[in-house]
Amino acid sequence: MYFETIREMKKMLGQLDKWLEAAASHAQSKSFDPNVFVGLRLAPDQFPFSRQVQSACDTLKLGVSRLSAREAPSHPDTEQTLEELRQRVKTTLAYVDGFRAKDFESAATRVIQQARWEGKVMSGADYFLEHMLPNFFFHVTHAYAILRHNGVNLGKRDYLGTLTLRSP
Amino acid sequence: MYFETIREMKKMLGQLDKWLEAAASHAQSKSFDPNVFVGLRLAPDQFPFSRQVQSACDTLKLGVSRLSAREAPSHPDTEQTLEELRQRVKTTLAYVDGFRAKDFESAATRVIQQARWEGKVMSGADYFLEHMLPNFFFHVTHAYAILRHNGVNLGKRDYLGTLTLRSP
């Protein structure tokens, strides 16, 4: 189910792109600089909006790379406008589009390392569930919450996106 | 992987319980009524803190019930204190503790219905990935964000909880 969950994460980044568009429209309708959003935070010691978007992108990018033992491309965190953040989302999605279900066949047993773990490692299975999944939704939801807190007109349907509903 | 992901969701509710405890301690140290937190919101047209906690609990409770074709117990949304919200989390966890991996063997192909879908249905697989998973993290993260926004001293480690790190 790695690939299926990653597909849902891709969908969420697609939703995030729509929120970025909604934020720009909101700013335009209120005649303020849309790039004010980039620096907004919910708490002074939390990441600003830009970093929430960058972290959501990187959590997915690094996750798929580590779980398939590929080298991830480097994306420096230099975005300063909503348009640049939209481009970051697009670049991330284009990269993740290159992965197929078979790339994750050995994901569960891969050994995942991070400098901050001071020599310890996680299995791919544990990393995916305990780290990648909650972190991804943490940053996506914080991006959403920052926009909602600052007046952008979004609702649960914008968060979830289109559901695969069918006739019974 | 349904059961494994549900286990991670249970862990997240356990973390949420710790945030509730941290909120109560913060209020005590600042000498204000801890139950003020219950009504706080990030936006006037978003759910208050209490409803974020209740929704996180219900997303998990209803999700495991629907995916295993069991009837979910009813938990009326009457909590008005942090202590009552902690009890709601405990009640939910006790219920979900009763499920085993085998309860989800047919989860992917179950037909999931909700009144709001106006006669349409989702497969269990789609419901789990497109609805239960993002909704659960939406409400858990909003609960966290409301507390952070209002000065409770939490960080990413409190969000993620203990990782299953091991020696290489």
C-alpha cells in the first residue's frame, strides 16, 4: 500500500496547489500583496507558511526516494512568492510522477538513516508510518490552517479534493 | 496495511492525550481556566478545539467500524472540559484496541456509505485513503495547531511521539 498512499499524498499536494491559487485570489480581491502569506505563522516559533509548503514537498520527495533507494534531487528553500511555491509543488509532483508501484517492492525492509537520528536507523515500514505519513499531513494541514486563519475561503472539500464516489 | 496504519493513528491519539495534558499544565502555570482551550478556534468558521478532538476520535472510531462492518458505539459530543476530552480519547482508544488485523481482511472491498454522499458509495480502499486518513490527520493537526497558536509549549517530537529507532 506504499504506492497507493503516496498517490493520495500526491493528490494532497495537488490540493495544496489549489489553496495557493485561492490565497492569491483572496489577496487580489482584498488588494493586498499575495506574498504576505509566505511569511505568516500560527506561532512565532513555528515555521512560516513557505516552510510548511517546502516541508510538505520535501517529506514526500525524500520519502519516495528513501523508500526506493534513489537519490533525491536537491530543492533549495529559496521561494519568496506564492508563484514560486506553486512551482515548488509542481516540481515535486513531476519528480514523484516518475515512481511506479514496483519501486516500493522492497520499501518495508529498507534501512533508513537520517543525520538527526545519531547513528540509529529505522526500517522502511516504520519510517513510512511513524515519520513520513504524519509529517506530511502535519505540514500540509499547517499550510491549510495558516491560510484559513488569515481569511482565505477554504473548506473541507478543498482539503480532501474529489472523492472516488460511485453508484452502489 | 490497514491495521498498521490504524495502529499509527492510535499512537497519534495517544500523543493528542499528551497535548491535552500539556494544555492543562500551561493553563495552571499561567493561572487561567484550562477549559478556555475547549472553545478556541483558528478561524471563526472553523470547528473549535473540542470539535477537532471529537472529530479526530470519531474519524478513527467510525473508520475502523465501517472497514470491518461493525456497528460503532455512539459518543455524543458533550465534552466541555479538557478532562472530558481526555476521557473521550481514552474511550476511543479502548474501543479501537478491540480490533485485530484479521478484522480488516475484507476492508478494501467493503462498500462504504454516508448520508452526505447522497446515495453514492466508496470502496473501503478509497474511503480509507481519500477520506479516513486525510480527515484523521486534519483534525489531529488542527488540535495541535490551536494549542501551539495559543502558547502551549509543544514541538515536533510531541507531535510524532517516540520513533522505532534501532541500531544499524
